Amino acid sequence: MKQLKAEFLFLCTLVSCNGQYSALNPAGSSAKIIADMFWWLFGIAILIWILFVVLEFYTVLVRPGPHKLNRTRFLVIGGGALFPVIVISISIYFSLSPLPVLVKAAPEGSLTVKVSGAQWWWRVKYPLGKEQEVELANEIWLPVNEPVQFFLSSEDVIHSFWIPSLAGKIDMIPGRTTKLSFTPTKTGHYRGACAEYCGTSHALMHLDVKVVERKVFNEWLEKQKQPAARAATPRSQTGEKAFVTSGCISCHTVRGLSTMGQVGPDLTHIGSRHRIGAGILKNNTASLHRWIRETGIIKPEVKMPAFDMLPVDEQKAISEWMEGLK
Amino acid sequence: MEEVKDRIRQEEEKRLNKAWRVPSGWRYWSEVNNSEVGMWYTVTSLAFFFFAGVLALLIRVQLAVPDNNFLTAEQYNQIFTMHGTVMMFLFAIPIFEAISILLLPQMLGARDLPFPRLSAYGYWCFLLGGIFVCGSLFFGAAPKGGWFMYPPLTTSYQPGVGADIWLLGLTFIEIASIAASVELIVGILKCRPPGMRINLIPIYAWYILVVAIMILFAFPPLIAGDILLEMERAFNWPFFDASRGGDPLLWQHLFWIFGHPEVYIIFLPSIALLATIIPTFARVPLIGYSWVVLSAVGTGFLSFGLWVHHMFTTGLPGISLGIFSAASQAVAIPTGVQLFCFLATLLIGRSVKAVPMLFAIGGLATFVIGGLTGVMLAIAPFNFQAHDSFFIVGHLHYVLIGGSVFPILAGIYYYAPIIIGKKLSDKLGKICFWLVLIGFNVTFFPMHASGLLGMPRRIYTYSDDMGVSTLNLISSIGAFILGTGFLVLLWDLLRPKGKLSYSERNPWKAGTLEWSMKIPDRMWGIRSIPMIKSRYPLWEQPNFIHDVDNGHFYLPDAAEVMRETLVTSTLDAKPVQCLRVPGPTFITHLAALFSGGFFIFATYHWWVATTISGILAMATIIYWLWTGSAWIPEKEEKDVGLGVTLPIYQSGPHAVGWWAMFITMLADLTAFISLIFGYFFYWTIQQNFPPEDSVGPGIFWPVTGALLISLSWLLTKLAKKLNNQDKAILFYGILLLAVFCSLAGALAFLAGPLKYQMDPTHHVYEATVWILVIWTALHAALGALMQLYCMARRLGKKMTAKYDADITNVSLYESFIAITGLITAMVIAGFPAAS
């Protein structure tokens, strides 16, 4: 088993240097259970397949001699019925016994995160004391070794919340709230993607997940709670002003500036995120500028119109200002 | 003496020839005989296979490298939707119906299937619907909701005509599929040769019987779902809109109640081909015949209880996950039995080397990989990761190509001598096999890895940091190797074969009945319908071919120059009727054209054209039935040879028409039960169902409706009796009363929701009541039309006291409608009152 796993992992590394999306690179309690289960199933499946093919070739190549009917009956009943019954009974027992753990809710008092899917991004909400929440988008941070409870919903069509390295996927269905809980076990940067076909840009709905120590997590959440700092330099003031006058605030909230926009992702701390556009472009001024100018080219049929009619300098000022919203 | 016999034989053949002559020139296309229709059907579904294959290559080009822009997102989404849709609905199901229509009569020693015009109608519907659905791609208007069409993406978020084309175009094709399955079931149950008792039925026919019955119960839930989804798209009835009480998951249930059996509907006929081919090359009868039959039946049953494993990630409770997980794994057991019966047959037998065997052996080895990953996926925890990832794409292609396409290729090489009279090339066959085998594995094996590395399905692009670029490039290279393999097959099929000599008779030395055909085959099919005493008559019945050829069995002659075949009893195959089947006609084309018009115009919401087309379709079908069914024969009985005299006309359970009605109504009732399932599904997921601010249809009108419809049924039964007693006046009177009751019942059902002004767009409750009421009312109205038809038949001297098939079948129809009416009333009036 170990040998097999090592060889396969070698093959994996050969084709992928980067395991941020990999279900075989588990960093969460659920993903670990499933990855271990996979290796067992994979090994057994290979064994059974080899057995079958050897048997198949034997039956084809063997010269027919006198055969006892009893022996064939043994083959059919033994190989066709008894063998699968035994294998499947064992497999049902071992594979379904972890199921309760996988679908169990996190203990009372655990961190809860609400995520809702929308075409084609993720709205993320962390609780702030009682009945208060802070809204973020497209990036989730989790403290390591602490159970987390996700509440998942959808704002339009069906999406599916999948961070392969941490846990299996759960669908986000309009009119329902689905749940997912697990414990991240390794710090690191992981990524996820929408797994349910959700329209034109389904391929461009990704998610960044950071698993960090509790202390780092607290610092991060504290920072995210704060409103955005007001623009201080003339250049950033130009950006901020253009952001308001161009109408961006009618869709996007930047806490401290305007909380009117609820349609699009919250941009209060956009500069602190790893990627923009729901996990598709590296976060830097150039990308932000490109996004403002070529929105629909980067992400077909996205709701946000391209703001290529703004003077180029204004586009640049906005992106520089946004990049500063750390 | 010999000379006289020879002359008699020649006279017989002349008459047979005349009866079964294929029209020439442009009238060729009016032929309805199974050999021609089956051939067109096969060629058409293969054409759709190649079309969808080209779409697959486009997909692989787009995914060959990261961030590719060979296709736009919009194009890619249309193409992957069409690839799945065409492969499933225009290739995988039709090809099995095509092969069965083509070969079953030969396997059963019948001259034709019982309803040749129904086969032809089904074919023309399939062709028309297929071209309509595929054509949309060239106008950029193709469906793009995936072959699974999940709402609400496909309701409010895709305003174009694409989703309507999918819903209506495919409903049209599904109806044609159900027509074909009715034909196949009745064919297998009633058109077997004398002596072919239930334990001697060819293994292929057993499988087809199982699969056709599965279609009967699997397609109607999808048709019901299609109706609901289209009602939401066209008229804003909120079946899947969560804000008005609807639920997107209802679609998923209905879709997968169809979709899972669908997998076995595709897989079992191909396994049936293997079960026919393997014994031939092993030169021994199939080992474990009854085991294989029971396994096929068992797989069919089980397949209806597994659909939830397509929904493991929708947040269902753990207990459902566990139960459906275990049930899904259990299906490996009957599958294992079938495979091991094949292995046992090969073990005992000689295994002659031949191209069909290559495909059979390669197919089994490939399929087992898909079966094993299938067992893995049935395990809910593993499914949480693998679901909707490329792992699934790998798995499903191993199952469908290994379990279905390989056996079909084996079948093409195996049956070529019967179908085109010539053997295909061994050399090209081998090249094709190796290219397909290697190309297939290179394409699809890496997908298991890319899925587990985090690549979701149905994405039009991916970035390099996903870490799946190399794997995808390998898959794309494999796809082109695979494509080359299919090109070789295409060349082998299409290359000019004029110089090639005809194959010898029974070139593979098979033991099954279809190989008693002369090559090239004669239009009349089998020379005389044999008495069967074995599963492998060519091996085990002495002098068999000689006796068939010399007309020593049944129906060696067509004395009245009419197309005739034998009908036998269901279980023990005792001859009960000499059935006359109708010949060439263009009426089926018109019927298909108008039925197609009905669905196609509805797609564009051209309601006037839709209505006109629907009425014309109805009129054409009535004309078709009027002229082409239940002919009153010139004599009661006829000598069919071997001293047996059989009636020419039958009604009731001995008649094929009665069976067709019964089977069709089972499918119809299944669609209705699916709608009822919807009602109770909403009830289980909602606190208040019916909601407080909704009004119901009351109790009076639904109950009145149900009583009137039931009364109409009783009156029809009475009218049937009066017809038998030749009391004409009373017959007309009572039947007229029945017509009145049917129509009044239909109106009474509609009156309930109308009187209480139920608004179907307000909440899913109102919409559900309306849909049940409309369904019932339409069926009752159709019943009235049928009752009028019976009156006209008697007036037109097409039906008499003795020859009463029409009223017998309508009475059967009415009994189903009475059940429908009673259930509707109980649900819409009784349920809210009781709860």
C-alpha cells in the first residue's frame, strides 16, 4: 500500500508541482479520512482488476479439455456472486463507518462561517459577537486544529462548495441552507472551486483558503472588521473619488466609504486578498486595472460592466487606491 | 414428385416476394419493414455518434492547454451540453432500439415486428427531432444547461431558446423511444416462433425485454419533469422556484429516477450482444442462462433504487446516504454474475479468434475498470470528493465505452454479414480495435487523476496553477488516437465493397436463429417460421436450415399476397393468430412531421402553429389507425401449415394491439405518478402545504369529475358488451353517454381550480393542482375522442359484433383514465381535507 502510494504521489508531483487544489494532499480532518479511504479502494480495485484480466486471458487462451460442470458453477457462483458479496460487505462496513463523522455538525461554540454562492463569486460572512457579521468575499481564513461549521446557501443558481484539500464538496441550493464541518489540520494556503455547473463562467469561480495559527487568525479577523482607511494621498483620493463618482458604490460596499452596494463583492479590504475576480487573477494593481477595463473579457457574462469608458488615468487611480485597501 | 414440390416452392416464393416487395424509386422511403427501418435507424444513430464524437474532440482541443481560447465559454458550454445530450438521447438509446428493430425479428423467426408503421413513425420522429436538436448548435442557439439541465440555472438564468429546444425536442424523441419500446416488448412477448417457450427465448431478446420495460418506467418521470420545467419557463409556474415554494431538488429526483436506469438501459443491450457473441466463438451454449436472465432482471429492478447516489452532495441526511450507498454497491453482484457466466462460457468453450471477440474481451476488461470506480463512487464519503470532478468523467466513459461502445463495435463486426451481406475487413478491424483501446485509455485514465487533483467537471478553461495541465494534454492526445480508431471503422463501413463477394451463410458457425438467414437476405425474412425446441436451433435441431428453406415449417406461403407473421401465446409460445401487418405508407411521415411541428413550434412559443400542428397530428394518426389497424379479414381462419389453422383477427389479451395499449398506459400512468410524487415531495419539504394563503380546488368539483370519468369507463364496458350482442342502437346510445361523461368529467376537473380562482403563478401548490387537473382533463378528453372513434368504426363497418378490437382497447384505456381521475381527486380534494 505504502509503496503504491509513494509511486502514485511521485507521478502526481511529476504532473503537478502545486497541490493547492489536490484532494490527495489532505490538510483537513474530512479530506484525510477520504484520501486514506481512496488509497485503500484504489489498491483493492487494482488487485481485483488484475485478477479479472488474468482470469479473462486464461479462459480465452486455455485449450478446452473436459470440464466438470460443477467447477464452472463454482466459478460463476464463487467469482460472480460470492466474491462480490464478500468484498462489498467489507467495503460497505469500512467505508460507511466514517460517514457519521463526516456529516456531523461541529460542536456548539465552534467558529461558524456563512458562505453563499452567486454567479460567479462567493459571499463570505464571519460572526462578530451576537447577531453581527462582517462580510468579506472570495477568501476564507481558518484557525488550524479548530472545528469550523459552514452554512452554505445560494443567491441564484446551484453552486457547490469544494475545497479538495480540506473536505468533500456540498452543494449550495437556492431555498436551502446546507452544512459542512471539518477541522483543518495543517496550516497552509489551499484553493477551492465551484463544482456544480452554474452557467457561463462556472470555470472562473474559485476560492482562496488560508489555514493559520489561532493568533494569526485573530489578527486577520480583527483587521477585516475594521472599516477601510480613508484615502490620505492626493493620488489615492483621486482613486477613491473616481470609485464613488463612477457608480462603483451602487454595487460594492467599502465599509467606511459607503455600505449602499450589496450586489457585488465587499471590497473593504480588497488589497489584502490573494486574488481578485473570485480566485482567478493574482492581486496587483495591473490585474485590478485589467479587471476594471476588460471585465467581461476576463469573465464572460459577469454582471459587472467594463469601465473602459473611464479615462485610463482614472482607471489606474482606482486600481492603485484599491490595491492600498489592505 | 420432386419437380412438383419445386414448382410449388417457386410459386410460394413468388407470392412472398410480391407481398414483401420493397417499393422502388422515391417510394422506397415509404417502406415500413423492420429490415429497412432498422437499417435507417442504425445508420442515423451512428451518424449522431460521429457528430457527438466531433464535439468531444472540440472539447479536448479547448482543454489541451491551460487558459486556451480556442472556444469561448458560451461555445464550450453549448458543445459539452450537446455532446452529452446527443450521445445519450440520439446515440446510446436509439442504437439499441435500432439494432433490435433490425435483428429481433430474425432472432425470433418473425417476418416483422407487430407494428411496422409504429417503428417507422418512431424513426421519422427520431430523425426530425435529432436534426432539430443538433441543428440548433449551428445557429449558436443550442442548449447550454448541461445534459442534466438543473434548474434554476435552466429556468430564469438562461432566457434563450436553447433550454426549450432541449426540453421539447427531447420529449419528442423520448416519446418515439417509448413507441419503440412498446413495439419491442410486444414483439418479444407475442411474436416468437412456436415452441420458443419462455426458457428458450434468445438471451438477447431477454435483455431487450428487460430494457424496454425499464424505458417504460424510466422515461415517463423525465417527461413529467420536462413538462414541469417547460411550464415554468413558458408560463412562470414556480415548480422549481424556491421563493414561491418550489424546489430545484424535485427536478434532480425526477431526472435521476430516469437518469440512473438510463445507464443500465444503455449498458444491458450491449451486454446482451456479448452474451450472444461469446457463445458463438466459444462454440458452446451460454453457461448459466437462467443466472444471466435473473441477473439482468435483477439489475433492472435495482437500477430504479439507486438514483440518489447522483445527489450525495445535496446535503441529504446521513441515513439516506448510507442506504443508497449500500444499494448502489449491491448492483455489482448481478453484474458480477453476468461477467462470470461469460468467463465460464469461454473457459469451457474453444474461443475462436475473430475481430468481434477482440472487442468483446477488450470491452470487458475496460468495463471492469469503470465498474470498480463505480463501486468506489457508490461509497458516499469518497463521492463527496469525486462527485462533479473529472474523476466522474473518467468513470462514466469507462462504463459507457467499455460496457457499451466496445460491445456495439463487436456487434457491428459480428452482424455485418447479415446486415450488409459482406464481412468487414479483419485487418481494418484489428487496427480499429487497437487504436480505440489505446486511444480510449490514454484519454480517460488520466482524468481520474485530474479529478482528484481538484479539476471540476464542465469547466471551459483552467489555469496552470491547478496542476492538471500535463494530464489534460495527455487526455487530448488520446482523444485524437481514439478518433482515428473510429475513422478506421467509418472507412471500413463506407469503403466501396462492390467487388467483395457475399459472405457465406452463417460465417461464424453460430447456433442462434438469426443466422439461418440467407445471405444476401430475402425481403420476406425467414422462408418458413420454424418450430423451436432449443436455444441454439442451428446447432441442436437436426436438418434445421434445410427444413426452414424448404418451407417445412409454418407460413411458407403468402396465399393472399399479404404481409403475415405468427402471433403466439406469451409464456409457452403456442400459435394463436396469423397476424397481418400493414405495408408501405407515407402516412407515418405526415404523422411524424405534424407531431414534430407540435413540439418545434411550441419551442418558439408560436401557439397557433402549435395548436394547428397538434390537431393535424391527431387527425393523421386517426386516419392511420382507421386505414391501417384492426382490418376485418375476408375469412375467419387460415391454414398456416403443419395442419394448424389460426384465426386472422384477435381482440383482447390475445391481440398485439391490446398489449400495446396496456403497455403504453403503464408508461402514461408512470408519468402521472411522477406528477403525484411532485405533490407529495413539496408536502414533505414544506411546513405548510397547502400554504395558508392559497385556496384549494374544493371537494365537490374534483369528486364529481372522478365519478363522471369512472362512469364513462363503466359505460364503455357496457357498450363493449352491447356491441358483442349486436344491439346497435343501445351501443350507440350508451357510448354517446360515455362521451358525454368523459367531457363533463374533464370540465368538472377544470371547474374546481377555476371556480376558486387558483393562480398557478402564485405558489407551487396552485401550479401542482393545475397540472394534475389539466393532465386528467386532457386524458378524459382524449378518451371521448376514442369513444367517438369506436362509434364511427361501427358505423363505417370497420367494427362488428365479432371483430371488436377497437372498443376492447378503448375500454382498457378508460380503465386507466378512471384510475387517474380517482387518484387526482383523492390527492387534490381529499388530501388537504384530511391533513
